[in-house]
Amino acid sequence: MIDVINLSIRVGDFALDGINFHVPSGNYGILMGKTGSGKTSIIESICGLLKPTSGTIKIMGRDVTHLKPSSRGIGFVPQDGALFSTMTVRNHLGFGLSIRKWDRKRIEKRVVELAETLRIFHLLDRVPYGLSGGERQRVSLGRALSYYPNVLCLDEPFSALDDETREDMYQLLKLIIDQTGIIIFHITHSYHEAQRLADKIFRIENGKILERGN
């Protein structure tokens, strides 16, 4: 589960105060709001990429507020995917595992598992240049999922995709949830996307979080 308790964030002149919400285990949470409302600041705080001014962030009941990103058990896919231009798909999928000192055979086994699940096995020796938007997002998802995180955070991952590819990604996320039970927390501007995927929908309005079920 994700618990955000009385979170306050300051970034330059921008501020959010008293942010509270809860995403239960096995649920898909969506965060919506206008541009500049603080959605990305919240997800970056959860992932450890932005230090909050105060408040508490718990993942699966564990206080991770002051832990480094790699110790939080969270996989993160930023809006642009953040792929490395000279790194193969195989190396992207194994990147987080190498950092965590997995041995080579174990890394290769996990890379093959991910590539098969994400249907990118045929791309393993390609670099990102020339891949379609959907293929690039599958690589980003694989990298984020590689080390079996408890939570997957997505920052508007499908905004640049066409309708058909976006629908394919929705189906893929549902498959990932069914196979792993992972909690997903996802920022989007699309109400259709929220209705299509979410168990819980949160919206930032006037600096406050409003919640409703799907």
C-alpha cells in the first residue's frame, strides 16, 4: 500500500501542504489535476527524487520518507521514458539489477522473463533510436519492473502514444497487475484513461486532494 500523510512540498514559489491519500495493496491509483497543480512533485516525492518539506510517505507500511530512491521498493517511469541513447534494450532491462549487484546469469534470466512478458524479445540487441513510442515505453516499463518493486509509479507515460498503442499499453498494465499484484500509481490528464484503469482516482484542486472510486 501507499500512504501519504500530511505531506508538504516546496519548489521555488510553488507549495503544497497537508497532502493525504491512501492506495491499498493490489489497487491502481490515478492522480489527476491541471498543469502546474503539483502532480509530478507528489510522485517525485514518493519516489525519493524530491525531498518534501514535511510529512510521511509509507510503502507497504514502511516509512520511506528519508530513504534513497533505490531503497524504497519503487519502480518509476518518467514522462519521457529517460532511455539511454547508446544502451541496448537488453542493458536497459538489466541496468537496475547490475546496480543491485545481481550475478550475470540471474540478470540474463530476468531480462528474458521481462522481454517475453513485454513482447520485446526481438528488440533486445537494439538501441532506443528507431523504436516506436510503444516499444520505448515497454522498455521503460521493463527497466522499472526489473527488480520486483512493490510499487510502480508512472508520470503521464502514454500521452505521446496513438490510440491503438495506448490501448495495447492498458492491456499490458492489466497483465502486469494480474501477474505480480503490484500497486500502480499513475499521473494522467486523460479522464478516459483514469476510468479505464483506476480503482481509485485522486484529483488535486486548489492544493487539496479529492478522492473518488472509479
